[in-house]
Amino acid sequence: MNKKENWLRTINNDSPAWIPQPWEPFVGSFPGTPFIFDAISGSIQPAKKVLDEPYYDAWGVQWILQTGSPASIPLHTADNLVIKDITCWEDFVKFPELDGHDWSFAQRAAAEVDRNQAMVMPMIFAGVFELSHALMGFEDALCNYMLEPEAMTGLITALADWKIGHLERVIDKLKPDVIHYHDDWGSKHNLFLDPEVWRAIIKPQQQRIVDFVKSAGIIFMHHSDSICEPIVEDMAEMGIDIWQGVIPQNDIVAIQRRLNGRMALMGGIDAQVIDHPDYDEQVIRDEVRRCIDTYCPQNYFIPCIPNLFAIHPEVERIYLDEIKVYGQEWFKNNRS
């Protein structure tokens, strides 16, 4: 059994042979990454960023990559918000071009993958919720979801239309096996939106996005490294195959019982406990063991750092090693 088959068998609880490392069957655009980076996503952010210097993306949102930060963050001020009045959002939002991009690098990377042994997984950044608060600022977005639901529904519908256009081109050009779709719907404490607001505005458009991907026979992996417990049945109902990013602040065992295999989970490792510059190797290995012991018995589960990778490379190496070493021991004792 190769890594691709074992990974697929794990998410489907179909007699896998070992506990997989989270990204082991994927081959990406660059060594060390499991993701293929598509031409449209690559056109949104500038190819080169200067530390601590603000820059604009193709949506007109200002960002900054600060020294010591693992990723860029929006740099909102009263003057630079893209959407200054949600009731006339059409006057402000300029949708990035979907066509006219050079796909040769992404297509070459995808073509080099042996699909019998491995899989292609593009990463689709910034789902419709993340885009909405990037365009108008987080506080304004949360207020507008509550106070201007009609206008927000119009915006989210238009953003979903654009996302589907993006996905249409990704699927046509790269023929992916899995779509890794980012939209962080919560924090480590709760959802950002009341569940009923999320169901009224976000869910119908997310359903369209999931349906489009699934209609092409592609696995839909949704990334949200946050609390999503209040909407987990909705996620499964929509047809999301894998929730990647489930943090242990969710009651994961209770979620597994509620889902009963309707949606696989990836996550469970508490990055706040292990991912530090002055890491403790035993703490890392103990946390991986806790994760495996607690969540793997319910099946449909792959241990993973919820935010994809450890910030510190040595933490990443140790945690993956412990999944391999202890995972083999656990599997022998519990599945043989």
C-alpha cells in the first residue's frame, strides 16, 4: 500500500495500514511544500515583499509582513479600507482578473506528479469570509454582518461567484485530486459570527463552492484552525470531506461521535503547547501521543498541527517523527 492509498483509506476508515503524516501523499510546487500554487493565487499578492514595508494586493487591500511574523496581515486604517460603505459595495470592489495568467509553472509542477503514488492539491487562499473582512476591516465586517445582512449577502454572493471562477480555472488547468480551501471562521474561543448569521449569509455561498468542487470528483478539504464545533454538522451536510485545522479547544471526541464518519478531521495537536523557539522535545512527543491516543480510536482522523506547519523547523521535524514512530506503535497495538 503506498502513501496515497493509505491516506485516502484513513480519511474513509477503509482499513489503512498506518497513521499517516498529514501531508505525506502530496507533491507541491517546491520541495518541502505539499501545495501546488496556482497562477491566479500567485497574481493576488506581489511576488516579492519587503519586510516591514506595506504593500497592496490585487483587491486593493494593504498588507504588511512584519519582522518575526510567519505571515502577512492586513494593515487597515480609516483611509485605506477598500469598502467604505457596505450599502454601495459595488462602487468599491474591483475583482482581480481571472484570465491572462501564465500557468506554465503550476502546470509543469502538477504534470510531474505520479498520480498513482501521490496527489495534487492546490491551496486556495482567503475564502469569502476572510475576503469580506480584508476588504472592509474586521470590526466593520462583523458589524455589517449583523446590521446590513442584505448588503453583505450581495457581497458574499459576488465573492463566491469570483471564487467559483477561480476554482473552475484551477480544476481545468491542474486536474487536482484535492482542493485545500482556506476560510477561518472562528478563533480559539468561538466562531466569529453567530451560527445563525453564518448559516444565513456564509453557508449558502459556501455550499455553491463545495458543490462546484465536488461535481468535478475532487476531495474538498476546508481549513479553519479555530472553533467550528457549533457548525460542524453544517460542514458535513455541505459535503466538506475533511475539516483540516480542528484545534483541541473543540471537543473533538464529541464532534467525532456526532459526525460518525460523515466528515474526516485533521488536526488535534495543540500548537500553543509545542511550537516555541525554546521547545522541549519531550513536550512535543507527549502532545503528539496525547493526540493519537485521544482521537485516533474514533477513526476518520489524521494528526496534524492545525495551522498546517510548525513555525519552528525543528518542532516540525520532531512532531512528524513522533507521528511516524508512535503512530506505528499505536497502530500495531490497536489495529493489528
